[in-house]
Amino acid sequence: MPFTKDDTTFAGVFMLSRFLKSQHQPESTESEIPRYPPFLKGLPAASPEDLQSTQDELISKLRQVLGFNQRDFQRLIQPCIDHLAAYVHLLPASEHHHHSGAGGLLRHSLEVAFWAAQAAEGIIFVASGTPVEKKEQEPRWRVAAALGGLFHDIGKPVSDLSITDEDGRYLWNPFLETLSQWTTNNSIERYFIRWRDGRCKRHEQFSILVLNRVMTPELLAWLTQPGPEILQAMLEAIGNTDPEHVLSKLVIEADQTSVQRDLKAQRISVDDNALGVPVERYLLDAMRRLLASSQWLVNQRDARVWIRKSNQSTNLYLVWKSAAKEIIELLAKDKIPGIPRDPDTLADILIERGLATKSASNERYESFAPEVLIKDGKPIWLPMLHISEADLLFSSNVPSGVTLFNKSEWEATQQTQAEQQSRSSEHSDLPEASSSIEHGNSSESPSTNSSDQDDELRLASDVNNPQANENAPGDGCEKPNNSYDGAISNNVNQHDAEALNLPESLAWLPEASSALVVVGEQILFRYPDAVRPWCAPRKLLAELSRLDWLELDPANPTRKARTITTKDGVQEQGLLLKVSISKGLTSLIDLPKQDAESAAAIQNEEALLRPSRTKTTNAQAKEPATRAERKQKPIVANANSSTDPKHAQRQQMVSFVKDLPILLTDGDYPDVDHSADGIRVTIQTLRQVANEHGIPAGQLLRGISASDECQFDEGETVLFTAHAER
């Protein structure tokens, strides 16, 4: 039957209604029903700029730790990061281990670069050479450490992975173009990866081959300006061909740090196909955001976060009731569903997941009284939740710890203080007691960059110099709320580092007697050369200033370094500690005493030695002190030195040090290296020599540090620059 006009109108209306209905109805429910196992969606062909924007914070930290201004960083380092992002794109770093998610390889590379560069700050790469040479080479060594970390896994796309488009028609060749260029040239929206078999450690052999894809000629020219040694060490670190080199060790340790931190974070990772609200993941994300925005303070009044140092470990606590309230408010603004609103419930979730721990008494919270909040002997007790790992909230270095008293410690402290006050009333000459029983410190304060002795002395001469008193960006060091003075004084009769509450950063002191000398009632650090085997001089200067341990010259309080001449004519230069600190350390360390003037006499002598600001001879103006003149050695012999037994001992030590090259050459000692520069030997071997000849190792090392023919090389070995003549 033919259609009539009315039938045509009806058909048109019917089709239109179906079309409109289809526009308002959702798509087939097939797309809403989850499928198991799920389809692989592949990785999107995002731009390298978008990839880097997700890592802006880490890239900024890398620039800060390298010490570059924005212009130099953009000129030398940023192009390498651009090329790396285009090359590795969103590839994972491993299949099932660390950084196994999308973009894991880029993130891991940046992390290793950051940790290696930060660790390099504490290394003296150029132990000898002129100040100009050190200034030129030290920054390049630190950049080489960062680049070694940045490119240590660059061979994985070649050896470990096979990349194709969705249909399998296009296969990426990593030698021809970057992954980003490949997706653009072939109009690929998503790509898929396949892991190759037998890939363990194979990428190390391929990394060197593809370096030309990511490094720029300008950077190579800058690195090799002083010579090829720095680039050679960087290539060996990337290819892992010389794992014992200091640069390779930095990259290996940084790689391990990145892996360990990611494996910890994976405890809270969530499978995209899992059901249930990942409450703990949202809680930790909120905590990090509150810290990053400075809404949460650390270790001060109104702080939500408290870091406690206890038995050489770091413990992180949250004032949970207040902290939980702010977490809930933040997640409510984000409209995150399914988050419990009871603080106790949230705490139980963190404890159940192993992200927080109960107290020793198996309670959810433990009350602590921060020392900085105690006034007039009255503590403020705060119920706190113990977060199991401080790294869960802090992406880089954890801030310094402070004293947090629990109830039993507070009661013991009050009792001890009462007993000390009672004894003090009977013996007025005893040092004043302090209630401190535990003090935190920064365990990772990166040393400053240059090892030049002139720079060390210049820093030590100015108490207001920011480089001497402040730490590098991102090092996590904070000004303490109190001094260690009282803690040391309280424990002068103790005989171990733990009882003295010796800071971790100075835990090497009991082994460093050669760097110390007793001057009257005080201890003097021989600064800067003698402390190098144990600590970077600038790090020591910053740490002693931070702890307020230094005895400054009242007549010249801006100068930290002191110059003291003992009664036997030996001139000592270094950092002088306060009497109370010195007493505590003297009971801990067996030190040889020097016949020295009293503190008052020292100050008078320094005033005489100090050149006049108005009367300077032409000779003084034309002949500045050389580095050799600044070395700590006798300058005037005592008239009675021929009969002075101490003088005779020193002369014997001088002779023994001169004969050391012969002993090392003829003896069967390990780790003795002969080269054109001289004889290089490890400090451990020198301790063995001292033990065989009945000499205290500290005295031998002190004698070596005072010799013009010896120098400490990279803090672990000693170089005898002149071979002993038979």
C-alpha cells in the first residue's frame, strides 16, 4: 500500500522522536559494565611538555641542589631533561618492581639525579690543586653525578622493551627517533609495550649507545673544559664499568634510595581494577598537601607535625585530633566520597594498613610534651599518632628532630633535676644542670661545595656569613630551639656517645682525636685540614654554629676561627669549644693535653696577634699569608724545647711521618698505591701501621695532617706527595 501524506508525517515524527531520545539516553550499558580481565588501554601520546609538568617540583629541587641560576640551568641541564622526556615518554622503569607505573622511568631518572647531586655536595672531588682549579671542577663533578643518575637507565627502552601501535603495524626503533617523535610521525594516539625476556642488567651495556639522543654538544663541551676525566667518570657510572669510583658509588646509592622509597610508597598504591575506597591513599595525599602548603607547621607552637630523635632513629608524630579535622575538611572540599569523619576511625585505618603504629602500651595514641612548649616547668601534653615512616610525608630530607618527653621521661627528668640542684647547692663549682635528656639534630646536612682552605678560613672568620650558618636548599636542617650545652654538661661523668646525646652529625668525634687538641679546659678543632678525614670543614662549621658550641672571641665576635700559641711555641688554629661542652667531650674522648694559656690569656694573645686596622706595613700589604703559612705547625721553638719531653715526642713523630713512605713501600700493607703523584694509602692501613709500631692512631693522623708532604685525598686516603729518599 502506498504511503499517504499523513503516513509520511507520522514516520518523520517517529524517526525524529527516536533520534531525540537517543541523544538524551545514555550509551549502551555495555560500556558501563566492568569487564574482567580488563582491556589494555595502552599509553597516551602526550607531549613531552605535559609529561614534565607533572615533575616540576622535582626538577626545581634538582636545580637548587646543583646551585645553578635559572639561566644556566635552562642552558645546560633543561635540554637534557627535555630530550629524556621525549625519549622515555611514559615508559615504566620495571615490569613488576619499582616505578612500574606509567611515567615511572622518567620519575625514577629524575629522582636518582636529585639524590646523586645532593650526596655529591658532601664529597671533595678535587682534593689538591689551586683554588681556581677547584672552583672550575667541583661544580662539574656534581653535575656529572646528577647526569649519571639521570641517564643510568637510558638503555632500558632499547634492551628491555618493545613498543608498537594498537594494530601492531608500527614498531618503534629507539636508534632512529624518540618515542614522542615516533608517535607524532605515525599519528599514533596510544602505544603498547611488551617486556623482553632475559633483560636483567642488559640495559647498562646499551646506555652509552643512546647518550647522543639526550645529551647536548654544549653540555659535553662544558663538562670537558678542564679535561676528559669528569666525562670519563660519568660514562663509567652510567655503564657501571667502574663501580668503585666515587661517582659510580653516588649513582648506585642514589638508585637504591629511589627504589626503596618507591617500594615503600607502593604499599599504598591502588589497583585500578580493585573495588573499595582507598581511604589511606587519600589521607596521605591530604597530609602531604597540608605540609606543602605550610598549613601544617613542624616542631613549633601550633604545629601538627613533630619529629622526635630517639636512639639514633627518626620518629614522626601527628597531633591527631586537630590534624584529622583538617584532613577531613580538605577531602570534603575535594568531594572525595566514602571518607570516615571520625578521627579514631581514620587512625585505626592507618594502623591497620601499617602506615601508623600503636604506642608501647598498645594504645592508639601516646601523649608527649614538646620541650619547646614547656614554660615555668609546666609541660603541655599532646596526644599524638605515630606515623610508621617519616618518608611517607616528606619527599626529600626529614627536618631535624626536637625533644619530646613522654610521661616516664618527664618524671625521671624532674627527679634528676632536683638531685642536681641539691648537689649544686653543696658544690657550687659544678656546672648548672639542664632538664634536657634528648636533643635532635640534622643527620644529613650537605656540605658546601668548595674544598679550598682559603674559603674555609674566610667562612670561619665571619659569624654572619650565610654560607657558614645556613644549609643548602632542600637539606632539611633547622635551627634548634635550644642548645646541646646543658645536655653535655649534665652528662660529663658519662663515657659513651649515646649517654652524652652526641648528635649523629658529630658521631665521628670519638674516632677523631687527631683533629682535636685540649687547650686548658677547652677543646680546639684543628680547622680546616685536620677534620677533613671525618667531616667536610664547612659542614662542621655550620653544625657547631647551629648547636651554639663555639667560644667566640669577645674582642672580635664576628670571627669564628681562633689562633692560639701554646706555651711550647706551637701555633694552633681552629674552632674553640665552650668550657661546658669541652668538659663533656673530654670525658668521652681520650685527648692529649697541650700546655696552653687560659681562655683570658688566649684572648689577650689574639688581640696582640690581630693586625691593626690603621697600621699595616707595606710588607704585610704585599705579602698575604699563603696556604702553607696557615698550616698548623710550630712557628717558634721554646727555649727549653731541647729538654721538653713533649717536644721530643713531636720530633719523633715528625721523623716517623717522614719515614712512612719507606715503611709502606717495604712492608706488606694493603691498599698502598704508587703513582706519579706519590704514595696513596688508606686511613685504615695507617691505623694498622700505627698499631704495629705502638703509636696511637690519632697521634699518627695528627702528625700526618701537620706535614707539608702529606695531604688527605677525598677524605678516605692520604697522599704522600714526596717519596722518602733512602
